[in-house]
Amino acid sequence: AQTVTQSQPEMSVQEAETVTLSCTYDTSENNYYLFWYKQPPSRQMILVIRQEAYKQQNATENRFSVNFQKAAKSFSLKISDSQLGDTAMYFCALGAGNTPLVFGKGTRLSVIA
Amino acid sequence: DTGVSQNPRHKITKRGQNVTFRCDPISEHNRLYWYRQTLGQGPEFLTYFQNEAQLEKSRLLSDRFSAERPKGSFSTLEIQRTEQGDSAMYLCASSSSALAHYSPLHFGNGTRLTVT
């Protein structure tokens, strides 16, 4: 079975600062994908970034980057130059073993002006 | 690309009543997923379709729940004899099958169900 753990229920960051959201996961599969999804207040969930487990290079998307530590089964999200629009719930998700995505419980991020 | 559309946005019903939700996926997506999200939790998988075939159902999906996707287009999720524990946000998502389950999911805004 696949599991995803997000140990930070809530976080806050000052505008323009950098914040890192943590995620750990467990799977016995060798090939899998990891995702970060963002759910703004009262808006639909959207994909932020995706990492393929067999790729050693960390994925980046503009101000968003990940620190993928395969041996430690850790997949953290770094948001640089935080903006007010980054305020949202952030969900880490794991896709492995040809099963639908398993999501963590989420981290509520507040960006403070 | 008009996005994934879900209706209604909100539904309040009395315990014991039946409810039906609708999801219209992105037209070129052949995979359609239903997830349920309760307060303080991440989305939990319920079921998915590839075209019109329902390929997998979660153990969370009791026999009071049924989903259909006639003609591989829109999908409906029906809950019979609703219970207070069914109160949740029901999310629909669609994707292409290029990477099986790992193509990016496109979510709708969800249907929030409140059972009184």
C-alpha cells in the first residue's frame, strides 16, 4: 500500500520570503511519480509540480522546486519569492503500482503581506 | 479547453434521500476520477473510468454509491439513502491516459454535500 504523510498542518510565510513544505511517502514500487497540488480557497485544485522517481534531477517550475530524496522517501516543496496568491492548501500525492493517486492530508499555507 | 465542470456546487439533503452529482470532464480526456474530500483531509479515491468502463472502485465506495459514465463523456455519481457521514466535498478530475494514472489530473470545483 502507498502512504503519504504531510506533517505540517499549517504554515505561514512573509511575502517575498521562501518556504518549504514537507512530505514523506512510502511505497515498495521502484517506479512512481510524486506530485504537489495546490487548492486555493474556494477554487479548484491545480497541479504545481511533478517528479518522476527515476529522474535524479529535482523538478522546477518557475518559483516552485522540489527536493526529492529517494532513499529517505522525502519530497519537499520549496516556494521562493512567496506571493499572496500562493495562499492555499498544498497536497503531496504519490502515484505508484498502477493505482490512482494517494494524497496526503495537506498543509495550509498562508502568505502574509 | 473549458475545464472540468461539476454540478451542483452545493447540495443540502435530508438523511435518507438520494442525491446525484454530475461531472463534465475536459472533452479530450478519456479518464475520469471521483474523489471525496472531508474537512482536514486530502482527497480520497472513490472510483475511475477509462472511457465508459468503470475500471476500479475503492473499498470506501459502499453499495449505496454508484457511478456511471455513459458514452464515455459526462459522469454521474449517485448516493442512495444518504447518511450524515456522506457529508463531504465530492471532486471530479479528468486526465489523458498517456501516463496511465500519472498524467496530471484536472480537477473541477467540486460538489459540497451536506446531509442533515
